Amino acid sequence: MAAALLSLTSLSAVAATEMPPLPDVTGDVVKGDGNDYNLKFNIGLTQSSAQYRGLEYFKKIVEQRSDDHIKVQTFHSAQLGDDLQSVSALQAGTLDMTAPSTSPMVSMFPQFAVFDLPFLFPTPEIADKVLDGDIGQQMLKDASTKGLVAIGWSENGYRQLTNSEHAVTSPADLDGLKVRTMQNPIHLDIWRTLGANPTPMSFAELFTALEQGVVDGQENPWITIESSKFNEVQPYATETNHVYTPFITLVSERTWNRLPESYQQLLRDAAKQMGDYERHVSRVMNDQIKQELKDDGMKITELTPEQVAVFQQDLAPVYDDWRDKIGGDLIDRIRAESKVDSK
Ligand code: KDG
């Protein structure tokens, strides 16, 4: 028990100390309508996540620039519900803000499925260009409906496979492996196509399902693997970088309509700054945490470019399956960004 406690505190202590410091708040105090507002902001990841660090910065900006007329109450680890429960709570007006992954929301916003296509974003910089560019900004406008107001993007990140059974260096090693996926049809298609046995499940249930062997494996970014302590129940990992997942920052339309325009703009500015900072934290921490997981005994397989190419080839049919449903034009526009960058 003492050893387990020691490893727990040392893990989170290490992660916490290495987190880039919260930047200072820039920009003047924003004049409101004299009323005070309390915003509840809930996320699914833990306090040790880059996402929660971003949330702390959002809180600092909004409270300081509203001269404390807006208070932001932050909740983590799905305290007020998982991604889909939080989105429903925003629509019902019982929660003010959340930042889910786009993947579980594909049934509500089909165009988000483009983010679930494998190997679509060769670099995080290209993901930034797409999300901060016309495509991403139009998606925020399109997602500002159904009781929601979408005001920004941040980073969940590149996903890595972990499992409890054996090292995975090729799709053949996935034969029959029970892999948990997000509640998303493309992720199910990806792992089925690779020969695994995928199961959709809420993130909030994942650790217990891994611990009890309900599933053999899962896939998430290194920082989530560590901050959610999956490495304690998953000895093997493979650096697949198979999908880049963004988070989308959402406000309840009911909350939004109560705010004066000056405070609406303040939330938009703060969401942009939170997203930029959170991406920075996620990228600074990524390699460091992979090393910490190795040091802690995780057996991490780094695939050669040839081995990655085998996964890419085997997953080409996923593009054929989903091109028409997602829209070939959107996929081609995003791919074009990669080409522009590679010139
Ligand atoms: O709220 C947490 C989820 O947004 C996020 O972690 C989703 O990557 C995810 C997963 O695997 O469910």
C-alpha cells in the first residue's frame, strides 16, 4: 500500500512539477453589466492532464479580466459527468461549459468524423492550421446550435495503443485483442479493420474495465495514459500516432445568452488563449511523459517508418468506407494542407 501510494504521489508530483507555468494574463479588465456570474466548467480528464492545466489558465484569464465579476468553478475526472453527459447538461442548462473530444459527438455533428480518420494529420502544426484556419472556424460556427455555443479548440492529441497481453509491432499482433474505443463508429472500424475486437465505452469507465480485464487494451495520448494511470494496468504500449483528437470548447447557449456581449467576447478570447497554452503543455509534456512511462517500466514499442506504413496500408479501406459520409471535399482540403506544408 505504502509503495503504491508512493508511486502515485511521485507520478503526479513529477508530472505536476514539469508542467509549464501558467502564463500571465494579458489584456485589460473588461467592463460587464455590473452583475456577477458563476460558470461551472467540467472535463473528463484528471487534474494531472494538460487539459486541466489549460482550464486553470482559462479560469485565471476570465476571473482577472472580469475583475472577479465572473467566477469559474472547475471540475475534472468527469465529476459532473462524462463527455456526452456534459454536453447534454449544457443543452439542459444545468452546466455552463465543457470541452469534450470531438469523437463521441459525431452522431450529433457528423463533420467531426473527419478528425477520426487515421493518419490524417502528419504533424500537430498541420492540425493547428486546420483548426485555427477556415475549416476549424467554420466548424465552430456549425457546432453553435442545438443549445450549444462552440468557442474554441484545444488538444487531446495523438493516440497510442496500450495493452495487457504482449508487444504489438504489426496488425497481425492485434488478432482478437479486445480494444476499448471511444463511442465512435470510425474508431470501431479502424480496430476491426486491423483485426482487433473493439468495444465502445465511455472514458469514465475505462480504468476499471482495464483493471478487471473486461478489455485488453485502449488507445490515448501519452499524457492521458499517465494522468489516468493506465500504465499501472497496461504493461505494453505501441507508439502508433494513429489518430489526432481535438477537444472542442463549448458553452451552454442558455448561459451564453445571459452574458453581456463584452463577457461573451472575453470567453472567446480566453478559450483561444487556453487552447494555445494547452497545446503547448501537451506537446512539451508528450515526449517527457513517454520517457517517464519507460522509466516506470512500461514496455514501449516505437514503430519503424516501414512498420507504420503497414498500419497505414491496412487502414486505407477506412477512407473508402467513410469518404462519402464525411465529404470527400473536406478530406481533400485537409490533405491539401499537409501537401502545402511538405513543399
Ligand atoms: O473527457 C475525456 C475525453 O474527452 C477524452 O479523454 C476522450 O480520448 C478520449 C477517450 O479515450 O475517451
